[in-house]
Amino acid sequence: MAKSSGLGQTTLSVDDSAGTPRDIRNDITNWQMSTPRGVQDVTGVDKSANERLLLLADMSVTYNGVFNPTANRQHDVFKTVSSTSVARTCTNTVNGVTLAGELLFSDYQITRSDSGELTWSAPGSLADGTVPTWA
């Protein structure tokens, strides 16, 4: 695969609290995704260098964007974060590769800057124990 930019993203959907996927690409200005693994140090006193084991896999996302209260957009997706406890399917396809996962969103932050911008941020973490895998 050739090197590529993040322009022209083909899929970025997040389920609303009822489980309906919503395409919120137009409301997102930037995002961050992480798929870390836990690491355990198992170095014995007989070693002069570290020994480690890989542990559990994880996934987290943070979506950021411009506030949009229009129906079926980002506000409809995240406005129930404080009142529901449901995992939401997040599907992110960029340059022909997809990472999807069931995530719990812990916050929906709305910020009004001193210049008048109204933006939002929503962090999510892996919910169901399924190893995140790129397809």
C-alpha cells in the first residue's frame, strides 16, 4: 500500500444510544485513535536486560469537531452520553482500511472559546473485550 494522507475519509460512524449508526464525518475536524497493549515486566534477577510479556489489547478514540445540533448529527449521537450506559459501535475507514470497535463514551465536552468557536470532544474506550483488528 502506498503512503497516503488522511484526506477524504470514507467512513466515520458512531452508533447513537438506540444502536443506529450515524455518519458524523462532516462534524469531525480531527480524531485520535489508539490500540495499545499492556506490557508486564517479567525480568528475573539473573538477567541484564528486560524481559516482557504482552498483555491485554485495548482501544480508545477521541473525536473532536464543530458543534452541530441538526438531527442525526454528532449532537444526537453524543447528547445521551451522560444519561445512558450503552456501548456504541464506532467504524473508522480511511484509505481502504477499517478499524471498528464497541466503545463506551465517558464524556461529551462542549467548549465555547473566547473567540466564539463552539466545539466538542468525545473520548471513548473499548467496552466488550474484543481485540481491535484492522480489516
